[in-house]
Amino acid sequence: MMAVKLAQKSTENFQYHEHDNGLKYERHDYFSPEKDPELSPQSYLIKQLAKVVNPLHFHMQNQFQVFIEGSGQFGKHPINPYVVHYAGAYTGYGPIIAGNHGLHYLTLRCSHDFGAKFLPAQMTHFKKGPKHHFTSASIPLDSLKELQQIAHPMLEDIHVETKTSLAIRVLKMPPESSYQLEVPELSAGIFLVMMQGSILEGTETLTKNESIFVSHATNHYLIKTKLQSAQILVLQMPFKNQAYLSSTP
């Protein structure tokens, strides 16, 4: 299974949310609202309003968040583009505090999640088990000129965990090039997030902050550039931990 998200072409379709805890944001969804428990990928953009706090919470699915615009704080750590955060299912994280100009971030999941569970108010939904999270340093954005000067595609490791199959990488590609990405069977799938330039997906051209999901059922995916170079986040998602697959809280 493969799903394609064209973020910049869908920004008119959004919902405004305001919670009792003070959280205020716009949510822009880019995948159809499938709710298959096994494989129903989610990809959406959160535009968190200026100086608003997203309190401590958890989700029932593994997820990546990619901070693409604005600034703020994640816990005690400053965040800006392109910081990548991974949180496993039932792993608490936050607060996320938007700066003076707001904070925009993509949320990416292989399986549908029914929304944030805020702590401690929704502790009854919490499950005991292994907790897993990782936050990267800000990943530098290369200029198109720098990318055009590389001789061939280069895949760079940012953070790789062999035991869990979590991986964050950056792929850099010159114009008129291709790269065959392997999708490990032990991962739930891979999200590709455009940082710079463009790539081809069928008849579509994907540009900055747009993304593709490739499931574990696809052994490999061929990435192609044409006239422009590209810098791409390659986010490899672990399967949900076995401890959370039962229905017992």
C-alpha cells in the first residue's frame, strides 16, 4: 500500500480546534479518513497558534512529528525547523509551546489514532509497557545550489535504532537522478517528507513539506528527480510494541 500527500495543494481543507485546556490550533488533513486498525496512515499539518501550549499527552499509535515552520519549546528544549520527534504508543510527551509567531508541524502515523489523551485527566486510557521517544537536533536545510552540486544521491543517517527499527535519515539527490529506497519488513513503513526541491510521484510533482507514505508491504520504492534537486527526510516507523496489542488497559 502507498499513499501520497500533497500538503500545499490541500491547505483550504482544515478544521479549527479549541480545547478546554487552552490548546488552539488548525488541523489540515491530507489522507482520507480510513480507520483500519492495521494500516490506515495519517498525515496532517498542525498550525498551533502563537504562545499557545499543547499540554502533556499521549497517543495510542506510534508517530513522527516534523516541525516545519515557526519556533517554540518542546519540554525544556527549543524547537525550530527541521526538528523531528518520535513518540511510541502510550508514551507521554510535551508540553509543546508555540513561540510568538506560532508553530507548524506535520504529524505522521501508519495507523489511525483517535486523538490526544491529555495527562493526568485521561489517565484511564493509559497502558503500562515500554515507553519510547526521541527528539532530533535541528536538521540543516541545504540550498538548492548546494544540492545541485552533489554528484549522486546520498543517504545520511541522523538516528538509527537497529533493535526497534526506528530510523531518521536524510536523502540528498541531484537533478535527473534516482534512488531505490529499501523498505525493511521489520518496519511498519516509511514516510518521505520533502525538505527542499522536488521529486516525481507518478504524474505529480511533490515539493517542500509534501510527503509520501510507503508501507512495509512494499519492498522498495524508486525516488526520482527531474530538473530540480531534492532533500528528503526518510522516516522509518517501528511496528507498535506487542505489549500494546491487547485490549486490556
